Amino acid sequence: SAVISQKPSRDICQRGTSLTIQCQVDSQVTMMFWYRQQPGQSLTLIATANQGSEATYESGFVIDKFPISRPNLTFSTLTVSNMSPEDSSIYLCSGSGGDSYNEQFFGPGTRLTVL
Amino acid sequence: SQQGEEDPQALSIQEGENATMNCSYKTSINNLQWYRQNSGRGLVHLILIRSNEREKHSGRLRVTLDTSKKSSSLLITASRAADTASYFCAPSGGSNYKLTFGKGTLLTVNP
């Protein structure tokens, strides 16, 4: 199984600023994903982080707001740009081997509060 | 991508009792995964069951899959207070491996 870590674990930010969240996997994974979990809600997929190319965003999410990098098979970053209080959420990254029988493992999440 | 719908939305039991949660989905799948989330934390992977499997065990967990009914169940035996958490199912099909989550089942195990 893959072990995934995220930094920071939590942060409190001011409106209008940006925060970059790092996701590190202890082994190479084919697929990496970023999710958002708003207070009291389930997880919503933001985007698939593609190695060496632009991320693939889900409906309702755009690159200008959530730029993503994935420079290699073990690391990805998500930036939450020009934050507003509505961006207060838990952000989680996940990784999967990419085989249809590979488990998808999640990081511990980053709890973001925007004032 | 698929979305699983968990049922019931909330379940409250006493320590030592068994807890059963159900998941339904709509189209064909390659596998289905179950996760646990303690309040405000990341998702812990519990078990993956493949579409050609009917039952799988891991410790106190038992997962069944009925592809003809497009449903799965998670049984936790001899529950403990530490099992208190939200439980999510995540069916997966196709080639994109994206997971879509439902609202989950909130399990409360009372000491």
C-alpha cells in the first residue's frame, strides 16, 4: 500500500491570498487526484493530476483557481488561488497504481480556513 | 464515473454489536472500495473487492458484492467505540479510475 503525506496539515489564510498544498507519495503511482470536502459534505473530485502535462479538471473547477503541478510520479501540488471564505474545506490528495484492481490511497488532508 | 449511494445515512449501535452498511450503484464496475473517515481526517482505505469476487474479509470486516443487484455491503463485527466514523463506498469502472463519493454512512458506536 502507498503512504501519502500532505503539507501543511492545516492553515488559516486571509481572503485574496493563495496557498499551495503539497502531496508526497512514498512510491511511484500512475494516477494522482485532488479532492475537496466542504464542511459537512462528501468528497468532490477537483482534478486528475497528470505527470508532465496539464491536469484534467472536473466540471466546476478551473485551472486559474486551482493550478496543479505534477513533476514526477511521487509528487503533486495544488494551489488554491485568490481565496475566499467559500474555499474553506479539507483538501485531500490520492494516488493509485492505475491498474483497475489497484487501491486508491488518500493523504491525511489539509484543513484550510479562509477568513 | 460511478457514484455509490450508502444506506443508511446514520447508524447508532452499542459496542460489541455488528454494523451493516449498504452501497448501491448504477452501472457496471471493475471494483468497489470501502473507506473510513474519522471526523475531519483523511480517508483510510479498508478493502477493495473486484467485480469477479463475491465476498472478502479483512479482520473484523466482511464485504460482499452482488453485481447482479449492483450492490455491496460492509459488515463490521464486534464493533468498538473506535469504529465510530463515516464510511464511504467507491465503485470504479472504466479506464479513468476516478472515484465519486456519496454522502456516506455515519456510524456511531456507543460504549
